[in-house]
Amino acid sequence: MNTIIQYLTILNTLFVYAKNRKYVTENHFEHYRDLYVPLAPKHRAALDCEYFDSIENAEKQVGIFLGEIYQTSKDINYFLLFFVHMILGTRLSETVRVIKNFKSELNKNSSNIEYVKISIKGTKKGQGDNFRIPICASLKQILIKIHEKFVKYSDEYLKKVLADCIPKTYRKKITCHGSRAIFRTVIELYNPTKYDLIIREFYLGHINFSAVQKAYIRTDYLNERNEIQEWYISWIKQGIKKYFSNDISW
């Protein structure tokens, strides 16, 4: 949107110049600010998490939703795949990279995986995989269980598989990207002061800091994000157990 405004501003300036010198008789861009009304940003569906009025209500909505995925999945691996996506709080393509890169980390160091490096939206071209995604003990066990099934798929097909995990009854209520908004809402409802804002933002891969901030922020808060991840897994499992079933084999 800012780019469009800039182009229109330049065109208006050129036509003002041309009209003043009588090269043209009209300036069609004179009232562009009145004519161009930017659309409000469209938020991706996320179980109407903006209306979660308590952590208990959030637990119920998320628990019921994931229970529905479990019921409609081809097998438990598909349910666990989407569960991993929810826990990571990553963008769809980033979840795919975690699964693919986890395989490489497992081959290198099967006994002590604490994180997986991937490139994210804020990674500059040529930097490669430079952002550490925490892999807590509970998440590691699930990834070990499912990665062999999904690592062989192409990136695009795996993204489609993830999107298809969402039951038809929920297609208008949540998108894969919406899981990020759910995490952010839940962590605020749980305890808005326990973790600094910057840690919560790091969890989502929001790392677009100013030059001054980059000069002083030299940590990526991996330990804190690992702690959040372990809590989030426990919280979601509790919701599934309470509002769906306790018989899921994790």
C-alpha cells in the first residue's frame, strides 16, 4: 500500500509541474488521496481468538478444535503434524523447514537436539538458516515419531497436507497462519508479565528491529522460548484431555 501511495505522489508531482507549464491541461492525480482508500488489513481466521475472554475459554476452544482434527485425520500422524505446527507458532513454510531440518539435526546429533536452525521471513537473502527454533523435550519426541513420514514430501505438498488437516467445518474459522495469533493471544491471557514482549515476539520470529536495537540485542532468548514451548504443549494437551479425550497416544 505504501508503494502505491508513493507512485501516486510522484505522478501527482509530475503532473503539477506539467500543468503549471501548460504541457497538459488536466492533472488526473490531483485528488488521488481522496480517491485511493487503502483496504483495512485482513486478519487471518484464528478461532475468533480476539473474543477469548479468559485462559479457560481459550483452552476450551483450542481443545475442541484439535479434538476435531484428531477425529477427522487419516491417522494420528496428521493430527500430530498440525499439533507441531500449532506449538511452533511458525509460518506454514517455516514449519515445513523445521520438519526438514530436524531430520538433518537428528542425523548429526540424535541425543541432544535443543533447536533447529531455519530461515524465516526476516532472514536476509544470502544469510541461510540463521534463526534458532527451540525444540523442547516434549516436541522432540513428537518430531521423532512423525518426521520420517513427512520429510519425503516436497515443501509445497507438505504445506498442502498441513492446510488439509483443518476440518471442513473449521475452514472459515481458522487458517494455518491463524495458529500464530492463537499462541500470541493465549500467552497474553496466561500471564502477560511473565515473559517480556520481546521474548513473545521472538517466539513468532518477529525480529525486525531498528539498527540501535540490533546493536544491543545479542541474544535470541532460546532458553526462555524453550520454556514457553514446554508450557504451551502441556496447556494444549490439558485442553484436549478436558474437552475431547484422554486416549491420544502422544
